[in-house]
Amino acid sequence: MDFNVVMIALGAAFVLAVIMGPLFIPLLKRLKFGQQIRSDGPQGHLKKAGTPTMGGTIILLALALVVLRFADKSIDTVILLVACLGYGLIGFLDDYIKILLKRSLGLTAKQKLMGQLIVSVIVCILLAQLGHSTDVKVPFIDYTIPLGWFYYPFVVIMMLGTSNAVNFTDGLDGLLAGTSAVAFGAYAIIALNTTQPDVAIFSAAMVGAVLGFLVFNAHPAKVFMGDTGSLGIGGALALVAVLTKSEILLVLIGGVFVVEVLSVIIQVVSFKTRGKRVFKMSPIHHHFELVGWSEWRVVITFWTTGIVLAIIGLYLNEVL
């Protein structure tokens, strides 16, 4: 029965996102919510300027409606929605400022960090009320690390790191939508295996929502999700890993996101310490573009990598 509800949630979120696309995209165009393109990025991206952004509202709205309809009003559901919609709201403000002030950077780094910290602290308070285990499971070996109260700073760091890694991945048409669908699909399976139906329903609804959005976001994209979508997805992904007690496994299942953020860190550190760039451009998906790969080839390669990593993660978690 749980599996049937999970699949219904996936399908419902997909249909809702597909229905909302033709309604939201013209509205975003009329409101002139067009994407600002970095002048120092790949020149082929300049033609994307003006493409409607903030399409992440489609994802989050479809997700929330389906979760509220099919999941129980449990503390798990509340925590997931707080993490996802809270981070999504920060992204919405960031996108809005970019568009309203025509400023490509949106919120300042301090403003964005403060917002993320506030949402993360609220999530930790809810986790403590839930009585959530503060042990961290090491995959593949029968060992857990008891963190005690240090677990909550760990969760905060995990949320900040995941949301920003996911945000860096959102740079090519369909790249984040596809890779996030794979990651949440893996966690839906894990949640079913650990008998956490509300987490499974949430994860499946996210899969459906991002795949429905992908209908309009695949190359050539008719709409971008913006930080509204990417931060919301990142916050939710971190919490799904926390609730399924597969925090460390997220490094593998979300391996594409890890590589993306590491490429940025390596590039910045190398340039500041050596005055040299390791990549032609970071995040790393732009590096592959600048060495001659087509945008679609980069996206398909990253999707495939995400699928392989998710399968390995499920195997290590003894699901497969």
C-alpha cells in the first residue's frame, strides 16, 4: 500500500508541475522575471538572457500540494516542508532582488547565510523535539558514530553545504532537475526500505515535481528554476538524508553535487594561492563546455554519473 501511494504521489506531482508550467511561464514573462546572465560565462549562454526564472515556484508548489494531500501530518512531514520551503523562500528573495534591482548576485552572502542558518536552527529544534537519533551511521559497516549534541551543528553544516552544492549545479538546461530526480529517487527507495512512508512520499513527490519541471527546463529551456528551486531542493535533500539516517551516504548519492562544489573550492583556492586556475571555469560543468562539449552532452554525462552513484549508494545501504 505504501508503494502505491508513493507512486501516486510521484505521478500527481509530475502532472501538477506539467499543468502549472503553461500557466506560470507566461506570467513570469509578463512580470519580466528574466534571467540575468554572467558576462564572464560561456558566450553561448548569452542568448539565454531574458528566459523566465523563478520557475522553482512550480516545483515547490506542486511538491507541497501533493505532500499535504498524501502524507500524514507527521513531524517528519513538517520538518521536510520547513527545510524545503524555508530554503526555497530564501532563494525566492534572492531571485527577486536579482530581477528587481537588475543585480546578478541577488542577496549578499551574509544575508543568504543568515537566512539559511535561521531555517537550519528551526529544523534542529524540530529534530530535537522528534527525539531524532544523534548517531551517524557509517554505510557498509556495522558502526555508528555517537555525536550527541554535536549532531545539530553537523546538521546545520550539512544543510548549508548541500544547498550550496545543489545551487552550484544549477547552471545548464535540465542539469539540476535530472540529477536531483535521481538523488530523491534513491532516497525514496531507502525511505520505503526503512518504513518511513512520509519521507518516501515526500521524496517521490519531489521526483515527480522536478521531472514535470524538466518538461519545460530541458534544452533549450523555456524556464529556469532559479535559486527558488535550487536552494529548496538542496535543503530538502539534506533533510531526507538526515531523516533516513543516511547522512554520510549523501556524499555518494549526491556525488555530482559534491564534485560541483569541490570544483569551485579548488578553483578559488588555487587562484588565490597560486594565481592559476585549475579549470577553465567553475563550477566544473562550465569547464566541460569550454573544452568543446555540447551542453546536452555535459548534462547527459552528469545524469548518467548520478544514476551510477545512486545505484552504488543503494547497494552500500543494503537496499539493492
